[in-house]
Amino acid sequence: MADRRWDVVQMSGVFNGCPNDGVITMAEFYVEKNAQGNGDHVVHTADCSLLPSKETVHYLGSISNAKSAVKKAAELLRKQASGCPHCTPAYQTT
């Protein structure tokens, strides 16, 4: 279970348009190596209860939001990606 632990990284500073007084909270994201039946590779946060074993996912890194994580996954895999219905439902395409 230690590999599924969600680490939060905070960077302090002044950022234009950034809420929370200039503190950006980053989340750890992963994408499944194997596509779903519709061709989507599902993106999960590190603390998602549906995150598969570490052998079946690619680490995407610390990313500021799910939309950027889904975009990075699609670019990395050169295939379609979608958010997990549990942890990133706003970016689920199917």
C-alpha cells in the first residue's frame, strides 16, 4: 500500500491568478498502461482506491490538476486518456 500513498507537495511563492495566497498544491498522478475496452488509458491520483498495482501504471509526476494529468498521459502514451470515475470524474470521457 505504500506505493499508493498520496504525497502533497506545496511550493510557496507569488503566482499570478493563483488562489490560496500563492501556494500551489500538487498531486501525484498515474496512468494505466493497459487501455480500457474503449481505448482509454485511465488516469488516477495516487490515493485513488481504484489505482491498480504499480506494475500496471506509469507515474506521470506531481501535477497541479487532473486536466493537465490527462493531457500529459495522452501525450506520453500517444493514445487517448481519460480521468478515473472515482478520483478524477470531471475528466472522464466515457
